[in-house]
Amino acid sequence: MDARMSLKLTSDEQIARMRADLRMGVPVVICNGPEKWLAAAAETLGPDRLADLRGLGCTLELALTDLRAHSLEIFPNEADVVRLRIPRDVTIDWIRSLSDPSDDLENPLDGPFEQIGGGCGDIHRAAIALAKQARLLPSVVVLQVTGDLEGVTDGLHCADITELRTAIHDSSPLSLVSSARVPLRVSHDAKVHVFRPQDGGDEHYAIEVGNPDRSKPVLSRLHSACFTGDLIGSLKCDCGPQLHGALEQIGAEGEGVLLYMNQEGRGIGLANKMRAYSLQDQGFDTVEANHRLGFEDDERNFRLGAEILKAMGFSSVRLMTNNPKKVERMNSAGVEVVERVPLKVGRNAINAGYLETKAKKSGHLL
């Protein structure tokens, strides 16, 4: 075998590099048949690289989600993405202001904004999805590479749009990489299992208490990481009490599994969660804040939790949750939820409005 062929990056590896490049402000290349497009994350793109992109002489476009566009009073020509022409005389600050709603109320942006119609917008959707996976704001600068500019993409990581769509839709397979006994306050008979995705993404953890019978439904909690609630005692949410309450209940029963998924802020990442908190301080509720940032109510991938449970030998669970959508998604991912076990803890005077919004807008049973 030719060593050069055996060392070639797979499409998943290439896409993982592309996520890292976007975080560093480096453009990536998305191919659609003979077409080549450059895409850069609006959040990390610097003024020098913006000048370089302008120097190519191509039309620069800013792609936003429809949710972010609506908060700017821009009404999309397409269902889920907005493409705006970037004027030649605006700075990087204009791009960032359209992408980040932090100053919307103090410094509202006035149009008119020039929407670009035509085409299917697939490149723009894929680039936004890649930015989301990189835990960046869902806003990208894109341009089509035309004419004799082929050389400008040399050295940049590239993926075909079909491969990119597959990687975004299908989560990377998880593998168990290590396990060890970890005596806990709730039970000395506990193990921690670490699962790692093949694409180099975030690791996820399973805390197993006792030796649950794999042929029976296991008491389980699918818990998303919350730095503020789990570690520093934030009163803005109920995550910390839910984490510890679930462990207490598992410990009391003597067996069960808590999955600790690194999907901070319902899958938008800690930096974006802090942006959402800032918007909440301006008067928006948790769902409205996510929408102003351009995110859906919930960006988490619950299939990952189901895959971990199946890898551990479980096919059914008694799921500790107040969220019926979790039950639906676990069932659809191949893990039967035979019972929903309520976990109503952590309400306080500060997070009461947050919990009411979760009940009213996200369907939580509180």
C-alpha cells in the first residue's frame, strides 16, 4: 500500500479539523460538485482575514439562522437561513453586531439589509451547522470561489457538502476508552466509564452504581453538563440539585447509571450560554435568549446518551427527567423508556421564572 494513501485524512477527520479552524478564525472550504465555497465563522474572523477575503473580488455573504434574522426584523426568503450581502464599506464590527445580539437593545442595527435570493442555500446551512458544532455563534461569512482563484484554497481544510451533511446528521461513533472504580458519597460501589467519539469531539461519562441487571430497566439520568449549576452553585437553574438529587436516588436504590453528557447550555456551549444569560439580564427569557443568538430551544443530541447505554448493555430505562421530549428521543434512539421518574428539585426565588418558561415553552412537567 502507498503510505501516502494510508495516511490520508478521512472525511470525519477532515471535518474535525474544519471545526478547529473555524474556532481559530481560519476559513474552511466546502465543495458542492464543481463549486467551491469559502466559509469563516463571523465570531472569530479577524479584520485582516476579512480584508484578504475582500481582496478576492468576490461577493461576501453573511449567513444567519432564521431565528437570529427575525430578532433583527429581517424576514427570510428561505425557510431556515438568511443570506445577506456584506457591503464593501462595513468593518468586522458590523458583521459581529449582526451575529451577536449582546448590544441589540443599546445599539439597534438599522437596515435596509440586502438579502441574496436564488440558489438553495445548502452551503450556508452546512457552514452554520459546522459553526454550531464548534460551539460558535451560528453566523458565517461565505463566498464562492470563482474564475482563476483556485489556488487560494490550497492548504485549507475541505469537505464535500454531502460528507459534511452526513457528519452533522449522524453523530460520531463512541468508544469506551477507560473505566475505574470511584467510591462516591452516595455509594462506595461505583465506577466511572469514559466514552470518546471517533471524531475527536467531547468525551462523555457514565457513572455506574452497583451492578445493574442488563436484562431489566435501569434507573438512569441523562444529565447535560452545567458548569455554573453543577460546579459553582448557580441559582439561575436547577441543574446542580438535579445532578445531586439523581445520584442520591440512584445511591438509595443501590444501582443505576447517570450519564454526564458534555453538552453545556443545551448544546450551545458555555460561552454562548453566558451570552444567553446576559440577554436574560436584559429581560428575555431562556428560550427568547437562545433564539436571539440564532439557536433552537435545545441543540442537544440525545442519541449519544442512548448509544452509551446500549454500549453498556442496557436496552430499557426508568428515566429520571421532567422533560417528555427526552423520553421521546430516547425511545426513538432505540432505548425503551418504561417509566418516567420525576426529578422535581432545585426551585428557588431566583430560578422560578426560568422553570416556568421551561414548563410553558419547552413542555417540562414541573
